[in-house]
Amino acid sequence: MLILHCPYCGVDADETDLHAGGQAHLKREGPGSSDEAFEDYLFMRENPKGVHFERWRHVYGCGKWFHAARCTSTLEVFGTYPAQTLEPPQDIKDKISGTRPGWSWGIFK
């Protein structure tokens, strides 16, 4: 079972207390964007087998959104951090690099 630490209320919650919100760190497109940019925002997502950055909501807890770095094939969790963070904290990136040398994900290395 997937267990994630909520960075807001400090609870280690299992996946039944959480709701997945898809890929983290997307550039949100809205009114005034080109059709191509809006289409990319809606439909083009990373779906790797391996390290992935995702949005999660602590539904049956504090109700807040946060980000999680985890491996989609092993369910290994590298860390969680507030949703307002623009990129993964360095300690999480270092933890990923320590177990998976040479990894990269989008703009993060």
C-alpha cells in the first residue's frame, strides 16, 4: 500500500485517505494561450515507469494539496513537499540521484 507523508498536518496517510491529482509541476494554460499550448496542458502528460512527481490531496485529513516524488514501478517514496513549491527540494532530488544515478525528469535533474 502506498503511504505518503502530508507536509502540512504531518500525518503518514495511506492511499485510501488521499486523492491523486496527476502530474505535478505543470505550466497551467488558460485564457489567452494558443490552442496548441492549451491542448498540451490538457492532454500531454509524463507517464514514466520510474521516478515521477505527482500531486496528491489529503482528502480525509487536512484537505490540502501537496506534491510527492515516487517510483511508479516500486512505489518507493522519495519525499513529499508543499504544492506551492515550484520545483522539488534539493534533498529529494539528491535522494533520487543516490538510488538512481543519471535520472532525469522533464526539466529536473
